Amino acid sequence: MAEKLTFEQSMQRLEQIAATLERGEAGLEESMQLYAQAAKLIASCRKKLDAVQLRMEQLHAEPQPVQPAEEEEHEGI
């Protein structure tokens, strides 16, 4: 389930689970199920964040092409 949700949907579901657990509305069995679901959602979010961070680091490491306007500015220096 966690893999099919977007990051934002996963975070929203985590907030719902936390609110339910904080209010004490769930019995023991349901609380354990919610806790297990939250653990999966957290792992999914972490995986998505790690992938985004890796991609950002790759983009940052790639040489950036110099734009023509920047070339003109550098020639005058």
C-alpha cells in the first residue's frame, strides 16, 4: 500500500494514524495494525526522500553549461 501512495498522501495518512493513536480511539489490536502501517509508510517516505536527495546531488555534481549572457559578462572581466 505504501508504495502506491505519493509522498504527500503517505504523510497525510501518517498524520491520521498519529491522531487516532493519540486520541486513544483504537483498541490494542487496531493500534498494532496502525503502528505497523505507519512503519511501512515511514520506510516508504524515507526511500522516496533518499531517492530525491541522490538525484539532487547528481544534478548538483553535473557541470552546468554556461549561458551566452554569462559568457559575455566573463569576457569583459
